[in-house]
Amino acid sequence: MQKQLTKIQQEILEFLVESKSKGIMPTLAEIANQFGYKNRSTVQQHLQAIEKKGYIKRNSKLSRGIELLLEDKFFIPQPILGEVAAGNPLTIYPDAIDTVELPTIAHMPRDSFLLRVKGDSLKDAYIFTGDIVITNPNIEVENGKIVVAILDDAAVVKRFYKKSDSIELHSENPEYEPIIIKKSYENFKLVGTVVGVYRTMNKKVG
Amino acid sequence: MQKQLTKIQQEILEFLVESKSKGIMPTLAEIANQFGYKNRSTVQQHLQAIEKKGYIKRNSKLSRGIELLLEDKFFIPQPILGEVAAGNPLTIYPDAIDTVELPTIAHMPRDSFLLRVKGDSLKDAYIFTGDIVITNPNIEVENGKIVVAILDDAAVVKRFYKKSDSIELHSENPEYEPIIIKKSYENFKLVGTVVGVYRTMNKKVG
DNA sequence: AATTATACCATACAAATGTATGGTATAATC
DNA sequence: GATTATACCATACATTTGTATGGTATAATT
């Protein structure tokens, strides 16, 4: 069991976790700057205290060498941009509707975003309500891949098939009919390709 | 479209991706050391070339300040240590049996490892054959969590319940009976807690 | 009353770090 | 034949970085 951190130590640790989620650990100077300290020694001493209590490990003389221990106990909120329907289309929201607490284990590349799935039309592709799909708008959409698309101002996640004069969005669940979009139809936009599915085990599922 | 990298540039870029997956970008000196260069300027010039071709961004004067662009095109092979049965116990392998290409989006904490699931006893917890479970041995096992355990030299992934004089491993699939282990039984060992599930979308599933 | 933990500051220093400049050599391209 | 890209080297330098030491002040604990 870890010892209790003081409020300031907790704030510094949170800053470390947040930094790590952005991909780069801060230097002492950057931490000092963040908290308005005029001196790196102040930070140094806080870090020593945090290390002594077992939350981090400082790698001697290595720049940006702070390691987070107990990584999976640190959670950072990530915005969820909307809910995406695996069954019938759902409305997509302009701003983040919710946040999901991803462990620092799940790094977000800058150009990807998260969507939470609602509905069960992709259940035969093993994607379920509550799953977070990692969506990348910069990956070329290919036949047979699972994509996120906006159709009439609603978002869907479906398997993509390009035909000669139309685009078909298939569900894997036979209860749902494929959506067929004629090429002339304008209220259709591909958002991105689903590159992965991530599910945390923090909350009991099922 | 990106310009073609030379072989050396490609190797350096791969080293950067690998480093990032380990959580910390290298300094010029560390790269030089890795490739046997006697001088940081050599690295500096390679990085300039890689940046010019659009693969990375160097943040001026910032230590370890290399950013990876096109992150989702970078995949790093991670060893899968074995197969884990969600149904009946499977043999566990001493060494890596395979590798999976995880995108850099899925960060591996140093102390976690990957196991590939085989079997469908956890299908009601939405874990299926082929899924990669991220397992952390340093997280306290709690009631109701999904854990990996070794039972008679076979590995299983099940939901964990501690009773007064026994441990029960439950499947979510009613077709499988719970495994009940008496406290006196010795050929049982908890391996770790499943902290996440990752599934790539590269191969067609279903 | 004495001790300890916390929360800052200033000053100092060796090593690490990114950067710059100039040089050599080879292969490919124009 | 001239130019350009590639692939190294050496030397140099201003900053950055982690670390060390010593100091002040407050609150909590013994």
C-alpha cells in the first residue's frame, strides 16, 4: 500500500500522468514552470518525496527520466466525441459528450479520436455497446474494413464495401439490413477507419 | 504521400517508434550510441533528412523532442507470451509463441504482457478467440475482475471470486461450469489482472 | 520544547543536449 | 563533368538538465 501524498505532491503526480499521456515526460524546469516555482530544486524535492512514497521512479541523471509506477492506477480523461450507432444511426454530437477514463496504457495519437459504440449491429464483429473504437481519419478506407461514417447527420460504424455505383455499409448482425448509398447521394461522409477496439476492465461488463 | 526513406533513415525511424512504445524518446546521443556513431551530428543530419521527408517533427532545442507523425502507420511487434484459455485450460508456452503488431496507440506498460485468448467461455464478457488481453501482474486481484491464472500448468482467463475457503473462477458463458479451487490446492497460481482488451482491425474478423 | 515533514528560495556545477560549422568520401543524377 | 544526396567524422558552444548544498518558514507530531 502506498503512503498518502500531500495535495501538492498529488498535483505534481497528476501533471506527470497528464504529460505522459501527451507522450513526453517533463523536465524539472518544465514542472517548475507549470507550478510557478522559481527553482528546480523545489521540484526536485517534491519528486524525491513522491518517489519515496512509491509512486514514481527517477532514473538518475537521465533527462525526462521519471517513470510512473502503478501505471494502471492512473487514469486520464479523454473526450468522447459522440456515440456511434452499430445498429440504427444515432445523432453525432458536435462537442465531447462524455469522457472515458483511459488508463495511460492507451496512448492517443494526435489525429485519432475515440467514439463509444452504442448498439449491437456489429456484434458478430465482436464490437459491443460501451466499447471504445479508435478511429483514424487519415487512413485510407478499404473494402471490408470497419469504418465510421456520417449519414444524414447521424454517425454509424459499419463494414465498408465499395461497389461500382454505390457504397454499401454492412452490419455483421443479420437482423440489420445493409445500408446502400448511391454515389450521387450527398449527405454521406466517411469519417475514418476503425483501427482498433479498446475496452477497459475497470467496470464490470456484461 | 511521403518520400522514400533510405535504409538507414528507416532504421532510425524504427528505433524512434520502438523507443516511443517504451515510453521515452531518445536523445541524439542515445541514437548515436544505438547505431555506433561517434558523433551526434551524424544523427542530427539523419533526423533532418527524416523530418524533411515528413515522418517526424523535431521540436527545436527541446530535449527528447522528436515527434512521430503518421503514428498509426507505425506498428511495433510485441511478443505474445502464450495462449490463454477462456474455455478449457490450454497449455502455456515458456517463450513467445507469436507477435502481434500493436499500433503505438496501445502503449504497453513495462510490467504488462500480452496473451492471446482462445476459446469462448468469456463470450458474455465480450472477449473472444483472437483477442489480445493486456495482463498486469502487479495489480491487486479483486473480486469480480477478470484474471489470468495458471492451474495445473495450464492458463485460463476467468472472472475471479474469492470465497471464505476457496477461490472460484467463473466463465460468463453458462455452458462452462465454474472452476472451484480449494485453498489447500497448490497447483494454482494467479498470474495477473486483465487491464484491457485490444483487437486490431487489420484482419477481417467474424 | 524538540523534532520532523512540508514547502519554498538562491547559488553553484558537471554533464548532457541540441545545434552549428567545416571536412572527407561515395554513389547517383543531370 | 558538375551537381546533389547520402553517410559519416571532428570540434566547438550556449543552454538545458539533474543534482547538491545551504537557507527560511510553517505546521504537525512527539
